[in-house]
Amino acid sequence: MKVIERTPDRLVLRDVPLRAGLFLLAVALFPMLWGWALFRAGEPTGGLALFGIGLLLLFGCFGVFVRVHRITLDRARDIVEITETGILGRRRTQHVLRDLHGATLQSMVIKRKPGDRDRRAGSGWVPEPRVWRAALVHRNGHAVPLSNVYGSEKSAGIAASAINAWFGSPPPDSTKG
């Protein structure tokens, strides 16, 4: 998560999932290259089939997992706008800014199989791995996630701390008096 704009009136954050995109590109390129090699070796049916599987992996995985998030908090318009853009389209949600009062981190534990914990915990207790996401805190106590996808603690922490710092700063009109 990166801070694009930070003014007393506006905060804009953007997250581009480069690691996930590069990983999915590598996974999809393997059957595509294999199919191209088969096609060049005189096996057009198998080559086209593998190339098609690679294309399905590429567009399917990119469409589902690789989305650019843009979060805009705007005091002048009194809205929070969350935009997710991917190759399959764009989704935009808006919330009233005055109904929110900060951000928090949400985590989810990745459950291990019972035997995995015993093998890894040779010298002591090893905690379960977690994934994280930032969420806006509504005045009624509910959390409004910035993304449906969980990711790294670092990225979610950057977003939550930037939002909390922006909420903690006084609006421009309140300093005049």
C-alpha cells in the first residue's frame, strides 16, 4: 500500500499487487511455453490445448486475484471511495466519511494440518501463520474492509496507520476560528 496524496482534505492510497501478478504470470507462462514448444515440434493439437490452458490460467487468475485498489478519503465531499480495478472490470464502493472514525487491522489464521505443527515446532511453539487486511471502523462498531483479499501485515499496517494519522489530523476548517 502506498500513499499517493496526503492533504488535510484528502488521503489517497493505492495498492498494486506486483508479487501476486508476477507469480501468476510465471505459473501461466509454463503451460503456454510448453504448448508453443509442442506446436513447433509438430504436435499442433497438444500445443494449442496447453497454450489455451495457459491463457485460461492467465486471464482467470489475473481477473480474480490481481486487482489494483485505490482508497480515497475526501473530507470536502464527505465520502470514502474504494475502487478495485482488474482485467475483468472495476468495482466501486462508497461510504459516508462522517460515519467512520479510523482504521484497524483484521487478521485470519491459516490453519495447518495437525501433523504440520509437530514437525515445525522442534524447539518450541510456532504460531499459526496469519494474513492481514485493513478495515475502516464504523461508529457503530462494524468494520468495513478495504479489500476482500487478505495480504501482508506490512501493507495492511501501512494503510491503517496512514488512515488513522489522517483521521487524527484536524480538518482544515476546524483550525480557523
